Amino acid sequence: MGQPVARSAEPLAAQFQTNPPREVPTRRNTELVLLGFAAFIVTLALVLVEANQEQELTWSIIWLGLAYLAIFAAAHLAVRKWAPYADPVLLPCVALLNGIGLVMIHRIDLALAERAAQNGKDYTPAVTAQVLFTVISLAFFVAVLIVVNDHRTLTRYGYTAGLAGIVALALPALLPSSLSEVNGAKVWLKLPFFSIQPGEFAKILLMVFFASFLVSKRDLFMVAGKKFLGVELPRARDLGPILIAAVACIGILVFEKDLGTSLLFFSVILMMLYVATERIIWVVLGLSFFVGGCLIAYNLFTHVQQRVANWLDPLATYDKPGGGYQIAQGLFGLGTGGIGGTGLGAGRPDMVPEANTDFITAAIGEELGFIGLAAVLMLYLLVAMRGMRSALAVRDTFGKLLGGGLAFTMVMQIFVVVGGVTKLIPETGITAPFLSKGGSSLLANYILVALLLRISDAARRPATRPKPQPQPQAPIAEAHTVLVQRPPANGGPQA
């Protein structure tokens, strides 16, 4: 009977030498090709706008397209250097959304400039400032990639980020209306040379705080309390964070008159809490608190009642101050666009108030139709899906929660925007990411994308191999002594 052959235990280093691991591609060339395709689409859209507006077609349009490509090529080089394993689809999708937004803002500028000329007034194009904001935002995008070389370092500043986020969120409500109110919403901070929306940055700071808090205190939310109708309720003392979140969001709705920000913040908090605990009861309780607070706010405050009245029947309040004129005009524009749209530059989006900010999706729906608007929404969905995929693949819990929160924010924000424009939910003052005019939203969302790229880089980066440990040598005192004979000098036989 044959003896079993003993397998030799190869060292780990020897295994890697004989069977090296597969090299993970960085996919940076794919990203560059997609950026070139995005630049081509944006340039073609600009040509269509100029042609339909009977503007002069010159070689300057090509130079504008090349400049657009050069700006994002610089961002691509930064990703290639500081996040080489990041997702190759995120940046091109964001670049295309930003480019479509610039084209639409320019198209609305042409219509508003023509109207101003008919009235004998001057008009300053908004697209010039938006291009400048894009360059500044990409500079901050690169800075975040350089400074945050590991997303896990953000956990050290969780409570600091939470405090800064609450201050940024509450500051406009505490300031007088002359320093914080624009179009009825107290969400601005008016400085001598520019204005910003602190709430745009507060959403990122608060997500960092909640992700780090849930990682460290996750067990508190997993403990079940008493049962009610067969459902295990959380303990009363564990409801503190979600009650504070609900009160803060209702406070935003009441004092800042901003339904969109309130809904966005609370939905993101509920999503992160559900992902951390996998208990649906937190979502049910959170929605119950939020709906109850909204009902109380509706009965106490007139501006909430006005928003709901405009939502239910915009034509009934069409001619009233603060009524449903904007919503009705946006719906008329979407109806005019139909399935295929009127064509870029061939519609009348300037008939909708604030068409380049809150209602830019209505302008896109009018000129590109349902098909074009659906394609734009698919770009947002693609960004969110790639972000969620990276959050699932990353190895640490903090990265999963933060990446999931950042990706969900993108989806929820565009849902709130499009829901308000299409009368699915009451009108909100929130802007479409990367599309709408405004520097605060653009800057905050590029920081958000930079963090998503950092998390996706950590998720796709191959794990480093452990270095082979050298064999420990015995101390000299314990070493064995070996006697050797000296060879004869003449090479003859030994005695």
C-alpha cells in the first residue's frame, strides 16, 4: 500500500512568485475617452442652440468645446495621479451634466438678452459666472483628492464636522432677512462680494458626522425594546438622535421656509440609519415624526399653506403674489416639449421664472422633450448607481455608510427638484446638481463627487500583499557549535 505523499508547505511569498495575482486595470484611459465623448455632445448641443437662435456659427464654438475638454482633462489627470483606481464613469457623467447645464444657461441667456434689448435694458449673461464657478469647483475637487488621501481619516473629525454642519445650517435662520433671504427662502449668506448657501456644504458635513457616529454607536440602535403589534420598537432613550434630526429638519422648514432642504436632510439621515441597522422600524418612525411635524407646520404657518395650495391647484393661484404661476408655466413648457422636444434653442423656456435655476429641468423637458429629460435623469441614476456600487465594495463600514449617503443624496436631490417641477410634491427651492445656475451647489457637489471617487479608489485598489517575514535567528549563545577540520596546506591526504 503506497504511502501518502506529503505536500510541502510553500511560503506565501513563493506562491506569489509562481502564481502572481492578476493586475487590476485602472481604467483611466476609458475615463479619458468618455470625457472626449461628453465634450463632443456638449459642443454639438452648443452648435444646435446657436443655429436655432440664428446666431453666427464661427470657429469659436469649436474652441469653446476644446476649452471645456481641457478643463476636465486637467481634472482627469488629477484623478489619474491621486486616485488611479477610482470609478472611470463618475467624472464623465458629471462632466456631461455640467456641460448640458452650461448650454441651457447660455440658451436662456440669449432669450433673456433679447427680451431686455426689446425693453431697452442691458442684460449680463449668467453663463460667464457659471463657467468661472465650474473652474473654481474643479480646483476644489482636485484639492479634496489631494488632502483626503484616505476617506477613513474623516472619522477623526466626525463631531467637528457635525458641529460645523449644524452651525452652517442654522446660520441663515438666525441672521436678519436682509442678509439671508432671497425669493422668500432664508437659506443664503450674503457677503460683500458674493453670496453662498451654507446648507449645500452642511449636507456633506452632517453626512460625515452621521457616518462616523453610526459606526461607533451602531449597537445602540440594534437593541430592541418593547413589542407593539408584533413590531419590536427601539428603546425610548435611543430615539434621541432621530428626534433631534426631525426637530432640526422641521426647524429648517419653518424658519428658513425651505421644504426641499428639509426633505433632503431627513431622508438622507433615515437612509444611513437604515443601512447601519437594517431595521425598517427606524424608517417608519422617522417618516411618522416628519409627517406629523409637517402637519403641525401647515396649520401654524401661512407660507407652508401657500406652497401646498400652489401644489394642489397652481391655476387657482395663478395670478396671486407667490402663487402657482411658476409651476403652471413649467407644466406648460413640459407639455409643449412632448416626447421629442422643440429642439435646442427653439422653445420658450424664458417664459418660466427662474428657468436657469429651480426650473432648469422644465427648460430641458421643453426643448429636449421627455426623451432628453429621461436621458439626463439616467445620467444622475448612473452616478448614484456607481457610487452605491463603490460603497458596497469598500472594505470599511465608515466608507460604506458615507459612500451610500453621498450617492443617495444625488438621487434624492434630483427627485426633490423634478418632483417639484412636475407637481409630484410641493414646489421646493432646491437646485438640480451640476445643471442649475449657482456656485454654492456646484462647488458642494464637486466636493461630493471627489469623496465618492476617493471611496471608489479604495474599493477598487488591490489589497497590498503582506511582506514575507524573515526567519528569526537564534541568539548567538544558543547557536550550535560545529567542528570543522582545516584542509592541509599542500592538498595531500589528511593525517
